[in-house]
Amino acid sequence: MESVIDIEGLSLAYERDGQRTEVLADLDLTIQPGELVAIVGESGVGKSTLLRVLMGLAKPSGGRVRVATGDSRRPPVALVFQDARLLPWRRVISNVAFGLEWRGIPRMKRLERAKAMLRLVGLGNLAHRWPHQLSGGQRQRVSLARALAVDPEVLLMDEPFSALDSFTREALQDELQRIRAETGKTVLFVTHDIDEAVYLADRVIVLAGAPAGISALIEVPVAHPRRRHDPTLAATVRQLRTELSARSAEL
Amino acid sequence: MRTPQRLGLAAAGLALFLAIWEAAPRLGLVNPAFLPPPSVIPGAFWKEITSGIWFGAVLSSLSHYLIGLAAGVGCGVALGIASGMFRWFESATAWIVRVLRPIPGLAWVPFAIIWFGVQPSAAVFIIAIGVFWIVFFATQGAVRGVDRDLIEVAQAFGFRSSTARLVKILLPASTPGILVGVRTALGQAWMAVVAAEIFGVPGVGQRMMQASSLLATDIVVVYMLTMAGLYGLFDSAFVALQGWLLRWKA
């Protein structure tokens, strides 16, 4: 099968006041269709920069980045931000339809699609609320629906559940599992929560160093749907923790 | 304090104010020609209405007010957006703004008369200038204050042109700030109406000047109250509109 994301020798540096800072160096990553890859790493290591490169908002200074575009009507990527970032002056449904507005899709079609996405994330009955009337978890669901609405090749998620309380977080993790099973979306998921990464991902990538590169790559050998207390998951978490502490000892 | 008590007190205060006002000329404390007692105002008002002068003056003032307000708000919003959105525009206009901004609207009266004559357009010009700066700075500030994060949302979903950024994010996000400026302008424009008409353009201001030169102070008061009433009407209508436009706010 052809890969959806192909990154080869990616490096990125920016210059400020004549000082060159290298953020990413010689990064290779291939993601297959339908995979969920989690990227973990300390804050500031360059995880968000990598997402910005994939969105075309940051220019790499070296290497090749290829994101599949299945057909011209679908964008390659769509992002779920850490804070939901809904537009407060739009009702929920019109927030979800936001990304469809430049594709020349008629209004009725857009709203229909948005409605379907809201049902998918379990908020079909809140379509006409204002964002400020929603809880944090509901807002993040709307943000997820907004990204799914444009039907991207890859769904990018930037620490999407880290601002939520632990009950809501677990509910949304399960929700994401279910949605992936229903839609078969490819997902690139940035987090600093190792348990979350292992629970959700097919592969976990550890980003470390300055400039950052992939310092470890671990496959999670458990089929979906997963149970939260699966012993193999717990073992993988331990393995990843050992790996991480070994790396930080090296540095 | 509970609401009925507050209302009672407010009514009592107004009644006391009117009583003192009525008493002062009647007891001979002031010359009634300089301060007409409030009891003569309804009669004067009725005379102004039945003679048709009131409607004529109010209508022509209203047309100056609305056109001047629209022109000033329109230019203020447009240039405020340009200046808030584009650094180069802000830099290019920085010194022009610094020179023109401190000039009071009334200082433009000589030029208004030279350019437009003693015509409604002169009044419109004075009103528009009086309103322009308030709206300009409110808009510029509001546009510049828009959350970067929201602009990033637009970029993330493929809206990268400045037009798309303006329509999808900047304009709706800065509406609350712009409306605050427009509401201030609503009041400022009334002041400008009187000022602009005092030099002879037909309207409420001109009628007040006529009346005062004949010492018809009761008529002056009629128009003072007329302006207070009209302003109250416009302001309440605007607050209602503002509430509806900003119904998305928490």
C-alpha cells in the first residue's frame, strides 16, 4: 500500500537576530493509510513544528516531505488544536462547516455534512448552541468534528486532550478509537502523555534532542479495539518509560 | 436597595429638580426670560409642532446626523481595518494621523463653509469628521487585538488570503470593539449636529440659535429636550442591535 505521509531527511532551522536555531534534524518518517502514529516528547522539542510543516505553515530547510492528496477536493491534512479554538461568533454547526467554505460546496450540503459529523462525535443535539455554552470536552468534540468534516487524508492532533480533566480525557480517547474504527482515518497524534500514546497508537515515536530527531520507535502489538487495562499495553508503557529514561541519561 | 425603592427615589429626585426649576423664575429669583419655568415647555413644544417647524428642523437634523454618521463610521471602519491589518499602511499614515488627529472637528468649520457653502453637505462633513477618529481608533485597536490563535485556525483550514482572513476572522472577531466605538460616535455626532447647524445650516441647531437671539428660551429648551430624547432613542436602539449582534458572547 502507498504511504500517506513520507518524510525524508527533514530538517528545519530558523534564524532570529542572526542566530541560527536548528529545531529538527534529519527526520525520517513514513505513515501508512489507516495508521495512528503518536509522537511523544518534552514540550518545546519540535512536535508542533513538525505539524506546522505538514500543514504547510512552516518551510523545511532541508529534506523532502510528501503528504498524499487522494483527490483534489480533499485537503491533505486538518488539525485539531490543543485548545478547541472554536470561533465564538459561530454556532456549533457553522463552526463544523467552517473548513468546507472555500470548496464551492453549496450551503445546504455543507450543513448536512456538518450535521453528520456532529452526530459522529455524539453532539447531534447541540448543533445550534454557541461555543461558550459548551463544556471543555464538548468543545473539543466540535473541534474534532470540524477537522473530520473536510475529510482530510491525515488527521493531525496537537495534544488534543491534554487540557481536559481525566474523566473527559478518557471518554474522548475511547471516542477517538470508535471514530477511527468507523472512518478508517489516518491520524498523527502529538501528546506528552505516554499512557495515552500507547493506548491509542499503532506506533509511538519518541522525539528528542536539540535539534530533535526520532530517538525511539515502538510498535504497540495490540489489536483494536483495545481494553484500557490490557497487560500488553502496560508492558509497552514500561518499555517506553525505560527507553525514555535511558535517552535522557544519555543527554 | 430594591427596584421599587430605587425607582421611587429617582422619580422623587426628578420631581424636586423640576420643582426648584419652576420655583426659581416664579419667585422672581431669576428673570423668566433667561430661565423659562418647565410648565411653559409643553405649550411651547405644542406650538413648534403645530407650526410644522419642529418636524422640519428635526427631519433635516436627522438627515445630517444619519448621513454624517454613516460617512464617518464607514471611513473610520475601512481605514481602521486597513491600518490594523497592514503594518505598511499604519507606518505610511502614522505622521498624517499625528497631525490631523488633534484638530477638533469644529476647527474644520471655516473649510466646511468654503468648500460646501452653508449647505447640508457642510454639516454632514463636520459631523463625519467628528465621528471618524473615534471609530478609526476603535477599529484599528480591535483589529490589532484579534487573537492570533483564531487567525491560525483560518490558516489551518486553508484560508490564507487577506480577504479571507478579513471576512472569516478579523471582521467578526473585532465587531465588539468596533461597536463600542460606534456607540461613542452616536453621542459625539449629536454634539457635532448642533455645532454644524449653528453656523446656519437648517436644522435643530439653527432653530435654537434663532430662538435664543429672540430670547425665546422656552423654545431653546424644547430643542434641548428634543435632542436628549432623540439621542436616548438612538442609543437604546443601538444597544438592542449590539446585544443581538453580540448574542454569541458569554
